[in-house]
Amino acid sequence: MTSSPWSCILWDVDGTVADASAGILPRITEVLTAMGRVAPPADELRHWIGPPMLESFQQRALLSPEEATAAVAAYRELASRDGYAKSVALYPGVPELIRDVNAAGVPQATASTKPQNQVRAILEHYALDDAFTAIVGARAEADVLDTKADVLGRALEGLAAAGVDVSRPVLIGDRHHDVEGAAEYGVPVVFVRWGFGNPGEEEGAQAVVDDHAQLRELLLSRD
């Protein structure tokens, strides 16, 4: 019989479950170019993935709050036009692990700063939505800054409302925002190295894994 040391498992999405960079990076470039700004080089753009887009447009592109709100709205219009699941790939072994966690009876939720409708579209596209008790992402309004702590809190609330034991949760993520947001709720983090984090962003995580096999060992065990 398969079991888990965790009562529920929460997943970041971008950089943890899905690699959406093939669509994200061109859209950022298109938005900034249309605004008359010089788009950062590709190796800089990859660091936009993970934090809330409203934050990134302000901190990385140095846009004013008003400009950043307009940029987010334009970016999301492009994403809607392209299709939310287009150019999105799942990391090897992760969908199988999610399905196996679900089969073991361990409740799961997403806790992503990606807009919730986009998270749902990706999971539905890959037929993973049924594996989650709660699908939680950021609110869709362009001027709303939902932090990782915000979405994590709503994810825990959604699980609890569904009758899930949230006494031993764990968050799987790839950026320091995951570690910092989870710390506000005392939730341990397993940091995955296949995402978009820089060296050192794993500081504060309970564990660090290099591949899905190592992650599986931490999430599931044979009784």
C-alpha cells in the first residue's frame, strides 16, 4: 500500500509542474516592445517566471504601477488569444507523480500566482484537473497583486472546506517566493531544481530535489 508523510500536497505550477516559457517570454517581449521599452535578453526574461507578473513588470521593467497594470492586461490578452495551454509542456515524470499521489488518496491543490483560469486550462488540457481537490491561482484582475502567501492561504482554505486534513501540508516549488510565501503559514517546502530559480533561492526549504524520482521518494512511500 502506498502512503505519504503529508496530509496534503500543494503545487506551484510554473517551473514546477509546467514549463510555459515558450509562450511567456515572447509575450513579455511583445508587450514591452509595444510600450516602447527595450525587452530584456532571454537569460533575464526567464527570471520573470514565478513571481506575480504585476510585480515583475514593476521591479524588472521599471514600469509605474499604472503602466504595469496596462502591461499585465495586454499580456493576458495575448495569452487568451494564443490559448492558455499552447506552448506549455509538463516536466518529465511530474504528471505521473501527481496521478500516483491522487491514486494514493493524498489530497492535492495548486497554489500558483498564475491566473487561476490559466492554471485550470493547463490542467484540463493535460487531463490532470481531476487529480486536484482545489485548483487555486491568482485573481484575474490586472491590477491585483496576489502573492504566493495569498494563493497558498486560499488553497489551504479550499482544502479545509473540502474536509481535507491540512495539519501536515507541504508545498512543492522552484522559486524563493515559494519558500517565503509558505513560511508565512509555517508550511515546509520541497524545492525543485528543474525550474527557474537561481542558485541560493532554495535557502529555507526543508528539502531540495534534482528530479522527479527524488521528489517521489519524499512524497510517497510503501507501507
